[in-house]
Amino acid sequence: MEHVVKSGAPVGQRPRPTKNYLNETTGIWSWMTTLDHKRIGIMYLCGVLTAFFIGGMFALLVRLSLLTPTHKIFGRVLMDAEQYNRAFSLHGIVMVFLFIIPAIPGSLTNFVLPLMIGAKDVAFPRLNLASFYLWCLGLLMALTSIAMGPVDTGWTFYTPYSTTTTGAVPMAAMAAFVLGFSSIFTGLNFIATVHKLRMPGMGWFDMPLFVWGMYSTAVIQVLATPVIGITLVLMVLERVFGIGIFDARMGGDPVLFQHFFWFYSHPAVYIMILPGMAIISELMPTFSKKTIFGYRAIAYSSVSLALVSFIVWGHHMFVAGQSQLANVVFSALTFLVAIPSGVKVFNWLTTMYKGNVSLETPMLYALTFMITFGIGGLTGIPLATLATDVHLTDTYFVVAHFHYVMMGGTVIAFLGGLHYWWPKMTGRMYSETWGRVSAVLVFVGFNTTFLTQFILGSRGMPRRYYNYLDQFQPLHMYSTFGSWILALGFFIMAAYLLASLRKPADAPDNPWGGTTMEWETSSPPIAHNFEEQPVLEHEPYDYRHRVTV
Amino acid sequence: MNWGVQWMLPAAGSDFARYSDTIYAGLFWLCMAMFAGIAIATVYFPLRYRFKAGRVTPHQTHNTQLEVIWSVAPLILCVVIFFIGLKGYLSYAVAPANSMEIQVTAKQWLWQFEYPDGSRTINDLHLPIGKNAHFVMTSDDVLHDFFVPDMRVKMDIVPGRYTEVWFNPTVLGKHVFTCAEYCGKGHSDMHGVLTVENDAEFANFLETGGTEWEDYFSGKDPTKTPEVWGKLQWERKGCNSCHNLDGTRSKGPSWKGIWGKMEKLNNGTTVLVDEAYVRESMMQPQAKVVEGFEPIMPTFQGLLKPKEIDGLVAFIKSLQ
Amino acid sequence: MSTTSIDLQPHGGGHGHEGQDPHFQHHFTTMEQQFDTSKIGMWLFLATEILLFGGLFVGFGLMQGRYPREFVEAHTYLQRSLGALNTIVLLVSSWTMVMAVHSARTNQRKKTVMFLAFTIVCACIFLGVKYFEYSAKFEEGLLPAKYYWHKENSIPACPAGPATATPTIPGCTHGYATFFAFYFMMTGLHGIHIVVGIALLTWIMLRANKGEFSGAYYTPVDLVGLYWHIVDMIWIYLFPLYYLIS
């Protein structure tokens, strides 16, 4: 029976190594040419957080413009309609392609996955670095497109507007293309890693559920992303050479673009949420000090979500002019895809039943996830239901729904994972008090911003609207206030996380009492992860042999 | 049916809207119930099982019975909801045979409606109460979407093809319709008013030929004059297929410089081309046929509205 | 919580000559594991290539459904004999590639270099034939999309102007312009993959010449071989689709 302190660190902590992956080699060149998955993860983390900041600034601008129907702040009009259209388009493009798709795989997974399976690195370290540099190239191209002429097509680039409007559409589309390859290579790397680099004794059903979730994500990344690649190429070629595949004037079909686009972009939302769910599957057992409930069900549901995600894309197009038969089929399949997500939520909650639950910051985010992802998922039901979707689609109801699942789901889970693995990655503990303050502000701010938008939508406020009828102003106002609370929560978070880096690196190996392999090595880990090759010794999430004193 | 969700929705303007609202209400309360379950567990479990040093937790890896129940029950629920949604959708998807057809052309950033009798309006839709209205829609440029919140209908408008939507308005008065597919700078200003009125008022509306002409006769916009309106009718009503403006001969005489002329007819008499002659030629074209032309002009009785005729007269007069 | 009772060297070792092989990457435990993993990676990449081209195949199929007559007629302007020649050339190159992999695996340095050289020659012939085909198209005006002007066709140009709901006149140039747009896009993308293949083949040919490959380590040859076979396979689908349908 192993005795651990409440925090989970074994009584009598191992001596701390002097050299770890952060200080093993120094100098910017050693970072730029690194093949260490941990360093690449840290670089990705800096990158995606920068992207989140940029995308967030656009969001604050959009919400500020919507504060009043006159768009005036301190008596001056903030933006005109064209600038507003660019602002919401860039918010979407930056958030989707530069932040939410690469964030968890590139940063947290890169860092943690090899540790969890007892490996020294991912399967293809050079490809990993290439993925990161492709991400950087994508960022540069996106910024260039903003300088050349910000696009105003929305992140969805629907034709024929995207093939005829001014703005650097080809550059923005090609930035997304490059980012797509970054994503493909990351997914490819993780699949090979999970297949071949698991430590001796670790069969598929001995892996942490985080690995199952990331494996499922990787499958989607590899199979779906090429399709958006070719779609964007086709759209750009249409714009430049007038091919006639999407342009009605040349005999093409604008709705065909939507089919191509959503064939990727629906699986893409599972690229976004599966990693978030994967993190939650780690947080719940650790902070309940109890084994995860329904391991196999969660594992199977991750894989089935990945597969079923490929056959529901038409639910984004119920009023696009596709056939009624297509609408019926896609609606039915969409209901099917709701079940695995529900099963996971029930399993996570049941994990807490008769557990020993502590409410540190990562767990606050996990519990927030239950609420906000719950709302997001449940509001998918009236959208999947044909009769009600007709009214709700293309309104703020949809905007609220996807922010609840993407932000209330993925981002909240990402923040939980960030706080969970922060001591492992940096060797420092952040201020728990400020962590909790920030978590509460994020919860309140997020719900204030987006809960009102469900009502705006059901009352008939369409999306992507610069002007709106006066009757919608109060709800827009509350939503904007919420965005300020949310922003405050994030700024406080940035402050205490950065402040923690100034402390000495003396975090315990296992501050939370986790059972997965990353907690068996030092915080931060040594360059080659483990002193000796680990071998599997117990089931995942087995708390039977630990007593907290 | 009002199940406590009316505050979230616009006033229902049709039977389908009420039906859709019933489904919405059912889903709302169902989701609230499920959310309550999730929220209660999320708040209660951490409190009830809060951390205590030394506590040993049970090793509950799974419970097959429970897991099957909470996989199958939601599945059944989903199937039921799907069918309810399907039924509602099917009643909405196909327009009944006895519908009044209205042609809609959307373009950046306005709506053009054409009624069965040929009248046209811009951004101003009128419908008689209690009658099925079937919209056949296309776009001249990019994607648009016809959204009438009060009627709970929405359908994209796609260039290069026709899309359709229908509804039966049952509430008198004004309802908003607006574009719901992003189409550029003027997207959020692309809305209009639907006026649902009784049969007599609707007939009167059609009689006066819609309201598009108003802009051209108000004098507010120097580019919109009755002559310009008349030229539009020359294009739209097909006059241009037989009468050109450059003086050359076509199937019918050119309109260039004919105003005030003495025209020779095929029966040997002459006539002054004035307002009365022009109006008569539109309504009874066989009455006075110009020499050298065949009597092939069709009548425009019932196809030209008073304001349209006024515009054509002004236009011809201006072609000196 | 002890981690292990097996005390392996931190830098692999344990089986054969891994510690000495200059190509051994130390996050793996054996060369065999490294080779197997590399193959998985390559197959995954090839899956993405199939999906990339797949999108174009689907687009082609849908456009063919929209303009069945024009697509069938436009086929006749492609030179079947040249297409067939290219098919044979690529099949031969696939065979020489297989032989190159086999030679590398059986430590036959000179043969490896020879077969790789033959593969490159075949690839260059392929590109050469494509150059002739493309120039013929350019001269005749069988160009993609809005550049299409083929004078031999007595098909009317499609009406310009704003999009209308009426379908385009059957038999107007849209179908042909779209056909050739897809022709150039798909054969062009394929051609880019051939060019990349030539670069990869040259690279490993130079490495083979230096004696880098043997039975213990021939992974790059094997992986480039896989890539080359996929590029060949895509052409096997392109050829009948474009040249043989009537």
C-alpha cells in the first residue's frame, strides 16, 4: 500500500534531477532545432495561446460593435459594415484553424502522450518539428492575408461570395491549407506512436483514455483534412481561373462547395472536441481519487464518434437546398452521433459517485465542462430535429450552440488540462487561489456571453449581422458585458501563470495524485522522459493501492 | 400551444409556426430535465463526496446494466424525437397544390417579389390571410436566404437554380422577413416587411400593381423618374422584343421620335401619336396598325398596371 | 510505485547492432520497430493522398453527371495513344522501383542505383509525353475554364452575365471548359507528384550510390517505393477515366 500526501505526491519524494528538458541545452537555436516532443509542445503552446489572444481580440471587437444598434462607443462609430464582416471572419478563421484545431494535439498531447505510454518521444520527431513550422507558416500566411486585405467571407468561405469578393481570399485559404498539413502530420505521428511505441505490457485497453481520445482525433485528422485541402484549392482555382465547378454563371453548383466543405468541417469539430473529452477523462478519476467509470465504453465511444462524424455533414445544410431525402438521412444519423457523447458524460459523472472529490482548479474546469458542454450538446437536439432546425439555423441559436461546445467544451477542457499539466511541464505550481478566481470568472463570463444568444436566435436574430432590430439590444448588451468578464478571467489567468514561472522549479512529481505514467517522472521531466524504460504494472486509474494521508 | 416557451420565440404567424413551437417547447423541457440531471450530479457529487484524507474509494470499473440503460434509453428517445421532427418537416417541405405562387429574386441587397398577375414589389411582400403562399426563389448573384421568423420558415436562395418554400399566414398585420445567409456588406440590412391582409385589401394591392413604382413617381431620387420606370417596363414586359429605340425597323415600329408624329395607318388614315393613341395601342393593338406592319401585337389588357402604363407613356414621350 | 525491474540502457540496445547503426533513432528500441513504424507512417500519408485526389475524382464525377454529353465528346480530343504510352511507362517504372527495393534489401549497391536511375528515366519520359500533350491542348485552345476557346467546336459560347435560374443551354461551352479544367487540375496535380517523386528518387539514388543501404537498413528506398506505387496507381485510375470512356 503506497502512502501519498493529499496532493498525491508519494511520501518521501524522489530526489529532483538537476537537468531537465528545459535546461538540458540552452539557447534559441537548441529550441528551434529540437526534436524533443516536450519542447515542441511548449513552442506550440506559446503559438496557440498567441492565436487565441488574436482571435479573442477580434471577438471583443465584434461584441463591442454589437453593444448598441448604432455601433457607437463614446460617440464614435467603431466599425462600418465591411470592417465588421472582416472582424467576424478573421475571428472565425484564426480561432478555428490557428487555435482550436491545433491547440490540444500540438501542445498538451505532444507533451503528455509519449510520457503516458512510457515512450521516449513520438514516432517521428522530425515530422513533429515540421508540423510546428508548418503551423508557424500558416500563421504568417494568415497575418499576410490580413495585411493584404482582410477577408470578409466568414470562416466558411461559401461560394460564390468567396470567389467574387475582394480581399486576399487565396492567401487566407492557402494559409488554412498549410495549417491542414500541419494537422495531418500531427495526426499521422500520433497514430504511429500509439501503435508502435507503447511500453512493454501496455495493451490497447491498458492505455489511458487520453490516448484513446487522441488516437481517435488523429484518425479524423488524417482522413478528413485532405478533403478541405482540395476543397480550398478548388475554390482558389475557381476564383483565379474561373473553373465553373461552384459558379452558377459558369454552370457550376454553389451547394457543391458546401458539401465538400462540410465533409471535412464536421469531422473537424470532432477533432476539436475529442481531445477535450480526452482531457476530462483524465481529470475526473484523478480528482475523484477513484477509477474511471466505464473505461471501455468511453474508449469505444471515442472511436465511434470519430467514425460516425464522417456521415453527418449535411446537418449544416438543412436549408441549403439539398434534397428532402438527404435532410431526413442526415437528421437521423445526427441523432445517432449524440449517443456516445451522452454516454461519456454519464460515465464521467458516475466516476465522482462515492469518490473522494477535491476541487482544485483543473477539477473546477472539468465540472464547468459538464455544465457548458452539457448545454452545448443538448442544444444540438433542436438543431438536429428538422422541424425546429428550419427556424433556428443561421441564427444566433447556432452561434450559441457551437460556442458552447467549442469554447464551453474544448477550451474549458484545454484550460483544465493546461492547469493539470502545468506543474509537469514547467515544474512550478501556479497560485491556486487565483486559479479558482479565474475559473469562476470564466464560467460566469462565458455563460453571460452566450446564454443570451440562444434567446436572440430563437427570437429571430440571424447570424453575421452588423445591424440589428432595436428589440434585440438588451440581449446583445448582456452578451457584450459577458465578454468583458470572460476577458478579465483570461487576463488574470495569463498573469498568474506567467507569475508562476518566476518561482523556482520545485513542483512535486505528482501534485494531484494521478495514476498515469507522466506522474512517475520528475516535474519537469528529464530530456529522455524516464530514467529507465518503464513497464506497465497496473490497470489504468487504479486507486486501490493508494491511501491519501 | 404555450408551454412556457413563448418568451423565447416571436409571435407565431401560421399553423406550422404553432406546430413547430410545440415541438420546440417539448424539446426545451426535455433538455431542461436532462440538464437538471447533469447539473445536479455536477454540483451534488463533489459536495456529498468531498475530499477526506484517508478515505478509500470503491473500485467501480463499470456496471453493465446501468450503462446499457443509459445508452438504450437516450437512443430510443432520439428515435422518437427524430420522427416527431420528421413529421413536422414533411408537412412543411412540400407546398400544397392550391398555393399562390410568388417568384422571388434576391440580389445584393434587396428582395424582388413577383405575383401571379405580374405585379412586382421590392422589399414589400403582401399576402392574403389564410391562403397558401408558395415561393419559388432564385438569386442574381450570391447565396441569400429567405427567413420569416414569425412563420418559422427559412430557405437558402441559390444562384443558378430555384429553391422553394411555402407557408400559410394566419395572423393579420406586419411581419419581418430578412436574409439569413451571409451575402456581404448589406447582409444585415436586407430585410423587408410582410403585410398579411384580408382578401379585399390584397386584391386592391394587386390592382395598383405593387409598390415598386412609388420610388419612381415620388421625385425623391433624381435617378428614379417615371421615364426610367417606363424603360424598365419596356424591358420587363417584352416590348423590346418588337419595338427598338434606335429608329430601325423591327417586328413593330421603333419608338424613337414617334411622339407627336402623324403616323400613317394601314387603312390609309393618319393619326396623331399622343397619349390616347399610345394607351389604346397597348390595350387594343388591332384597332390602329401602322402601315407596313403586320397586326401581330398582343394585347396587354390586364398585364400592364396603371402606373406601368403611365411610365411607358412618359418613356415614349422622352424619346424625341 | 516502482517503474521497472528491467534495466535497459537508456539508449536502446539489447537486440543486434542497434547501438552501432548510424540510422538508428534512439526513441525506438529495435531497428525492426523503427522500420515498422516508418511503414505505418508512410501508409497513413498515402491514405491522405488518396483522399486528396479522391475529392477531385468526386468533383469530376459530379460534373460528368451535370454535362454527360459534353464530357463524353470532350474525351475524344485527348490523345489515347499518348495516354497509353504513359501508362506503360509508369507500369515499367513501378517494376524497376520494385527491383530497386529488392536490390537494396539484398545489398546489391550497383543494381539499386541502376534500377533507381531507370525509374527516374521513366518518370522523365512520362513528363516529356505530358509536355507534348499539354502543348497540343494549348495550341488547339482546349484550355481550362474561362480560357477555353477551341475553335473547331461549333458549340455556342454560354451566355454571359448575371446568374439566372435557367440552366445553361445544353451543349454550350461550359461542359467542355469544365472538363478541361478537371483534366488539367488532376493531371497537373499528378504531374506535381511525379516531379516530387523524381526529386525523392534522385535523393535516394545518391544515397544508394554512397552505399548507405543494406539489408539492415533500406527504409527510405522502401518508403519512396510505396510513394511511387501510389503515384502510379492514381494514374491507373486517371487513364481510363479520361482517355478510355466513350
